[in-house]
Amino acid sequence: MIDFSSPRHRHKLGYLLIAPALIMMALIIVYPILLSVDISFQDVKIARIGSDRKPFSIENYEWLFTSGEFYNSLWVTVRLLLFVGGTALIFGFACALLLNEKFKGRSFARLLVILPWAVPEVVAVVIWAWMLDSSFGVFNWILLTTGMISEPIAFASDPTSAFFSVCLVMIWKGYPFICIMLLAGLQSIPEEQYQAASVDGANVFQRFWHVTIPNMLPVLGVCFVMTALWVFRDFAIIFVLTEGGPVGSTKSLAIMTFEQSFQFFRMGRAAAVGVITLILCAILSRALVSRFAKSVA
Amino acid sequence: MATIEFNQVGKSYGSVEAISDFNLSIEDGEFCVFVGPSGCGKSTALKMLAGLEETTKGNILIGGKDVTDLGPGKRDIAMVFQNYALYPHYSVRKNMGFGLKMRGYPASEINARVEEAAKILELTPYLDRRPKALSGGQRQRVALGRAIVREPAAFLMDEPLSNLDAKLRVHTRSEIVKLQRRLGVTSVYVTHDQVEALTMADKIVVMKLGVIQQVGSADELFENPRNLFVAGFIGSPGMNFFRGTIQNAEGRVFTTFGGAEVPLSDTLASRAGGDAIFGIRPEHIVMGKGKVETGLSLVESLGTEKILHFQIPAGQTIDNSEIENDEEDDDRDAQSMRARIIDDHKYQNGETVKMDFPRSKIHVFDIETHEAIK
């Protein structure tokens, strides 16, 4: 019997305790990834466990890199990422700064901010879809009755409006999380740094620029990575709101993957899109995390 | 260079009064230390002076100018914080020059002043490092440097030594004093450590519960404490206290300690028959002669000096709440007294010794008000 409390064997207990989690991870994350890489190199229509292996082929990737559809999806995803990521970050940071101030009803305000994040995604998006409906939606009603527009905007059928509708809902859904993360970051900045800066004669903007921003850069970086990854793989918002339409204007890589696999039943192609998405996400997070990790060190 | 004046300054948080009737005037070039146990309001007083906390009453003058309604950046002061509050993302050079940059000085002058201050503080090799790459003592010097490059009217320091280890603290303590003497800038220094206060200050302000207890030089506070709190707070080991009755018999004024007569000053004759609290410092007790006889309960030898502990006779003890000194680092034991002796005698635990409490060294305090009786 090994005595795990002895210094010689202590680390073995650590491995033992972490083993179940590692095995679970391997089963539900690593194995499917390897499987989809494997499928992406075969011409599979409908994947079945236990069916015979198809011969190795790079046909799926050939199709991918020559189809306009893939480049369209990639471009949609990049635009979503920049627009949603950027706006949500700015909006979340502004909210975090407000919520960091002392005022009456602050805890209630914090609750209100976190609410969009707490509502189940599909439920929230169905409500948004109704609010943005071109015939019955409250948005068109407000814009029409205030005279800002003369005829209803077709939020779901005009490519530009559809794209920005998706952006709006994504920002609404995504900023609370950013806000809470940044709020935690703000609270970790020592009060004395602000006091020292004010004694040094810095005004409120200079304090923001010289104390808040540099202290927050690592957190901002992490937030941007997390939002970017979220935009990459979010499916429900786009699917419920526009199903990737009209004319592919909101068809992100995630929607394209779904379409290939469960509408066209081209599992091989879908897997190829998935693998490319995975590689892009890995590069993106690696670049951002290491960059911001360096700025804290 | 400037004088500093507090006029009737008060601070309250809602109905809680943190500081009341704070009146103080600090001369140009003086080194003034605010000292007191935690929660006594010394840091609050300093922050009000810096403009980081609002005053709810009274006004504050720096160099004769009323600064009560000015922001911290407009008071021409520099402050050193307990945790240094250096900007972690800037180099030492940028940290030190930050205040000048905010005031729009040209880069060449900022650089010249920073180099000059770095030379004084021996920081030149570290100018391009970030604070993270410095030791505690070096960070502390950078914080000082940030203060001196500005050439302000006053330095404010909020427990700047408490994050340093004991040896470095003693060293930096004297460095700060030398620097202050050299620059001649009026300085206000906050500490809970009475040793720092005694060794550094021209003027010590002892505070308790937001009220100034006594203002004076180290010698004044040591020799003539105005009340029981100051008497117990200043000095290490702290003053011994015991309770007794003032008696007057046949022209002799005395009290008793375990039955032995302890002579008192004749001026106390009018208070004969009343109880009082008596205090004597451990270093003033004379061993080997006198009427008081007692057994030693503990002998602590520190090489040259010895701390002798002995019991206070039953009925003459004072509990700590009466002294109102709840300092954590004060190891006062209410049941015993301490004598601090430097001699060649080898004292043993349990040994019975004779000792004398010299009349001129006995402090007498009113049992109700705890004020000193002259």
C-alpha cells in the first residue's frame, strides 16, 4: 500500500485524481476531433460508426478552397468577429467602468447587466426575431411611428440589415460576460495607483490612460480572445434569426458546417470546414494569449 | 518649502466621527510624525492633507494658502504610499518622471531631474527596469524618487516602511531622515510604530480614536506624557502601571507597593486619601536597594541588558482596557511589571530582589480621567 501523504508519493496522488477528468476529456473532446480530421480526408456522405473506411482523399479540401461559398463564410465570420468583438468589448468596458463606480442601486444595475447572459440563447433569440419581424416587430413600429423611416425595414431579408441584426443580438448576448470579466479586472487595480496619479497631477482622462488601460490590457486581451472564439462557434443566434441567409450574408463557418453535414449530408466536407475552423481558432487564441501574456510579464 | 496648518479639521462618515477638532501647525522644514494604534485616524488625516479624502469640517493650509477645496494635483505635495503604488507597466525612469510629465515639463528637464534624483537615491543602474524587477527596498526608493523629483512643498508618507523587513526598515529609516534634512522639505509621516516616530520626528502627534492626544518632541512625550494613553504608547518596553492610594503621614507623601512605601512628590499632598494610577518606566527602576522587595517571575537576558519581570501585588493591577492601548505588538501583561537593567548581577528566576522607584521618575495619573497629575 502506497502512503500518498509521503513527499515521495504525493505527486502520484495528483495524477490519480486528475486521471478521470483527463480520460473524460480524451473521450468527449480529443477523440471526436481526431475522428473529424479522419473523416475530412474521406468522401463520406453519412457517417456511421463501424462502417467501412473510405479511401484517403483530399477532395473535400480541394472543393473547399475552390468554392466561393467557403470564402464567403470565412469573410462573414471575420466581419462578425471584428464587429461583434470590437463593439462588445467597447460596450462591455464602458458598462464595467460605470458599474465600478459607487452609486445607489449598483447591485441592481449589475443584475440587469448580467441578465442577457443568463437568458437561454434560443429563448432570447426567438424574442429578438419577433422584435425584428418586418411586419409585426416592435423595432419597425418604433421607427415608423417616430417617423425615422417611411417604410418597414426587412431585417431578415435584406442582406445588410440581416448581418447587422445578427451583430446586434450577438453583442447584446455577449457583452454582459465581457462586462463582468472587466469589472473583476477593474476591481483588482490598486486604489493607491489612482491616488498616486492624482497626487502626481493626472486628471481623470490621464488616469484612465496611464493607470486603467495598462492595468486592464491583459484582461482586455483575454476577453477579446474569448469573444472571438465565441463568435467563431456560435450557432444558435444566427440559425434561429436568419438560418445563414439571405443569400449567405450571415452564413458563418459554424452555419456552413451544419449545412454541409445535416442539410446536404456531406459529412466529409463538413468535417473539412470544422478542421479549418479549429486551426483558425487555435492560431487566433495562441497569438492573442501569448501577446497579452507577454505584456503582463 | 512650506508650513502646514490644520484648523479645526473634522471628518465624519455619516454619524461616525473619524476625526474631530484636529488642530496642528507644522513649521517649514519640520519632520512631523502622526503615530497611533490602527484606526486612530492618522492615515485619514494624511489623506485629507493630500486631498484624497474630503474634510467635513475646518480647513487646511499649505504654505499659508487654503487648499481645502483643491484637488491633490494642485496642492503641490508628493506622497509615498505603503505599497509604493508604482505604475507596474512603466520603467523606473517613467515612474519617477510621471508627475513632471503630467505638469507639462519638457522631456529634457524631466530627464535631467530624474537622473539627479536617481543619483541621490543610488537608483541610476535601475532606471530602465520595471518595478517588478526591483527588490522591496529599491521600489521604496523609487517611490521616494518619484516624490523628490517634483520638488514639492511637502512630502507625505503613509507607513512607507511597513512592507520592508526589519533590517532594511532600520536602514531606510535613517536614509529618509537624512534625505529630508538634506532637502529641507516639510514632511508628514504616518506610522503605527512608536520607535519610528521617536527616532525620526521633530514633532510627534500621538492620536487615538481620531483625537490628538499630545503633540511634542520625542523627549517631551517620553518625559511628560499628558495622559495614560501616551504614557503607555511611547517607550519600549512600555511604562509599568499600578494602582494605589496617595497617603500623607507626618509630612511624607507616599503610596504603597505591596506594603512598601513609595515616596511621591510633595505636590500631591492635597490629593491624599484618593486613588491614582502610578507609572514608572522599566529603565527607571533601580535594583539592589530600596524598600520594595519582590520575587522575579521571569528573567529575560538580551546579553548586555536584562528584562526582569515581577508580579504586581494583588489589588494594585490595572487591566489593559483601562490603558486603552490595544496595540498588537505590545506584549504588556497586566499582572506583572518589567524592569530594564544593565548590570553585572546574574539574576535568577524566583530570586527575591530589592528595588527602588525613584520619586522623580514616577508619573501619576487621575484614576477617572487618566490625565497626568503634575
